[in-house]
Amino acid sequence: MRTPRFEVVALPGMPMVNAGDDLADLLLTAIADNGYSLRDGDVVAVAQKIVSKVEGRLLPLAGVTPSNAAIELAAKTDKDPRMVQLVLDESTEVVRHRPGVLIVRHNLGFVAANAGIDQSNIEHGADSEENALLLPLDPDASAAALRAELMERCGCTVSVLITDSHNRPWRLGTVGTAIGSAGMTVLDDHRGGEDLYGRELKVTLINRADALAGAATLVMGETTEAIPAALIRDMATEDSKDTSAMINRPVAEDLFR
Amino acid sequence: MRTPRFEVVALPGMPMVNAGDDLADLLLTAIADNGYSLRDGDVVAVAQKIVSKVEGRLLPLAGVTPSNAAIELAAKTDKDPRMVQLVLDESTEVVRHRPGVLIVRHNLGFVAANAGIDQSNIEHGADSEENALLLPLDPDASAAALRAELMERCGCTVSVLITDSHNRPWRLGTVGTAIGSAGMTVLDDHRGGEDLYGRELKVTLINRADALAGAATLVMGETTEAIPAALIRDMATEDSKDTSAMINRPVAEDLFR
């Protein structure tokens, strides 16, 4: 058996992206400019921000009229009522709120601060008008479409992983997280197997997508480094039908609502 | 600037470890057997299980006398009262419990199911007596001691990362998590910086240790693959004084007790 190993490579040099840009083309150019070409088994990891920008999810806050509920919640969380309105629009329930903190269950099913809406590293209007960047409407679909484009142009079987940085309840510091994917095994299921001593394995559903998103995010950097994509090489994929939506723990099993 | 990239390599071929074994020696042998030799900047990731075994943290359940509280909680969680007693001994508070689920705050400060006590991939007595493997008493200290041994023998500056697999509240599938470390930057702090557009960065404390633990755990495998160590190469370290205990979010900031 081949020794398991994989490589995570940043893809610097991409231009700032805009709504309607051809993301597959920008990624293939970045991959080539960094001396690589896609091959079977590669995972192309892309930061949510550029997927959202390409999909036109950048909104001016000036166009948002906050409801009374948003105004009230904004007062409790020290946030802009228009931002809070967007968070409420993008979510199904408020999980926790405190001054400075607004954690919700996103329409996409996962739990995230501010519904993943971002105000950093996005263009703001010259007249100081604020913008907000929403998550892609359907990141698994975005990943599938991007994967199809990349596979057609490279003639090989690759996966796509869309990453975002999340905070967690009990652990400081953000980690990269999978919010969309196509082609890769997301949950690696060993349940029902046996351990080395013949004992039944109990906890053996391994989240491969989140682990790879965390690794990719490390080389992307999350600040001013402007590297919104990475290549993960030699982490074998199985041309899986898994999606990142599979990661969401069912609400009925949520012990922390 | 060098393009950020790193490599994660499994270190198969290690023998089953026992209490008192020389872990540094076993790791250096595995590294050499896999065709590598340690060099500056390498991170040696080690699964908690073998650190715990070497430190003699394998206990026979037969020696545990459960308290009334443990017996009561065991009935509510469908668990062995002796296991529950160990979990209570290893923890400061029960965070959530349900049939089949016992989530506690470990004495080490993090929140984990069953206080990280493991009954898989450990030897059980020939007379069907059960064993349980507790976490190392002080994984950061274990990492520091192992690091000192490795550095003395390789003559280079490396880091050590002790990993465990954790479940999370809202996301299915385990991910590798840092429970101990020495020499590496654990929390990469960009707070107070500016984004690409000159806007203040808000959420920019990056948990590098957990992300690397997740990556390392992917190549280790968590089932019958028996690869309890991995080498992370080219992820620059800064000879940091960080510890993994720094990851624990202060209890006062915990919104999910």
C-alpha cells in the first residue's frame, strides 16, 4: 500500500474577482502560473468569498430596511440593524446572542456566527457605503458546477471544496470548514467495522471535508494574503456523490440549541 | 515570498506501544523507515493513544468502584458505571447527557465526549476484562518532553502535536483536534490588522494547531490502519511558546454550557 500522504499548495496570484467572472478559468490560470496542472484526484479548494463574489452575492447595506425584530436584536448585539436583517433573512433560527455575538442556524443548515455574512476583504463604496457579502445560495451546487467546468477543461477527475472560516463554541481561533463540495468523500464511514483488537468501532465517521478545508485554509491565509484558493494533491478521492450538506447534524440531534 | 505549501505524511510501521516505551526512539525509527529524517520546521504529529499508552494511562475497569452519582448517570446514558466514574474523575462538569451521550468539560479544560476516554484499539484482558485508556495527564507537558527528546537526537528545531478525534455539536463526523503541543504557533493572531481594503480585521485569530491536527489525522486513519503518527513538513514553525491549553475558550465566554 502506498504510504498515505498529501500536499496542500496555495495558489497565489489570482486577481480580485467580480460578479460574473469565469472562476474555472481564473483557477486554471492560477494553477498553471504556480507551475501545476490538474490531474486525477486533485482537490481544488476555493474560499467562499470568491465564489460568492462571482455569484453576485455582494449587497449594499443601504438597500436593506431592517424590521423591528432586526432593530431590537441589533440593539442587543451591538450590530448594524441592516446587517442583522440580512442575518435573519439568511437563517432559520437564532441559536445564541450576546453583545457582539449573533450565532444562527443558516438556511443551509449549519450553525454560524452572523450567518457567514462577511464585511472584510470586500469592496466598500467610495461614499463610505457599507457592503455585505452573503454566502453562495447553494454552495454544493456551486461546487458541482465549478467541478464540471474544471473537469471539462482539464480532462481529468477532480473534486471541488468551498471553504469558510468558522468559530467554535469551546475552542478559540477559527478553522477552515467545508460549506460546499463536489466529487469528494465528505464523511468517511467506518461504522460497523472492527478495531485492531476485533472490538466494534464506535465513533468512526470521519469528516474528511472539514479536515481538508482546515488544511487548505492554513495556506490561503485569512487576512491580507489574498490567496483565495489552494490545491490539495494526492488525497485520493473516489468520485463520490457526497455533498457538504451531509455534514449538518439533524436538528433533532442538536443538544446545543 | 515562497508559495505557502505543506505536506502531510503518514508514518506507518510503528509497533504497538507499551507503557514505558521510548516514544522518541519509536518515532525516529518510523521516520527513518519511511525514508525521511527530521529537519528544521517539521511538525511531528502523534495520536493521543500512543502517548497515553506509553505514559501508562491504560486502566482495568475492574479496579474502578462507581459512586452512586456514576451509577445514576450511567443509567441515564446507557453506559458502564465504571466508565462513567472515570469520566467524572477526569472532568469538571457534565455539559450534556442523553442515552448514549456523555459530554463533559475535561480537567484539561476542553469539552469532549466521555472525557476523551477510549475503549477502542486498546488491549483487553484475556479474561474479557475491559480496559480504558485515559488521556495523558498533561498533554502539553508530554509534547514538550517529546519535543526535547526529538530535538536532542535530531539536532534540529521541530514541533510536536498530540492529536485526538473529536465530535462537534452541529457537524457530523470526527475531526482531528490538538490536545497538546510544543514548539508550534497554536493561535495565529492577526487581530488589530487591516484587510486588503484597509478595513479592520475582526475575526482573525486562526487556530493553526487544530487545522494541522485535522490534516494529520486524515493520513493516520482512525480505524484499523494503525498509523499513530504523521510528519507535517514545510508548515513553518516559529519556535513558539504556545501550548494547546491556550485553545480552551474561557468558561465565562462559553455560551453553550
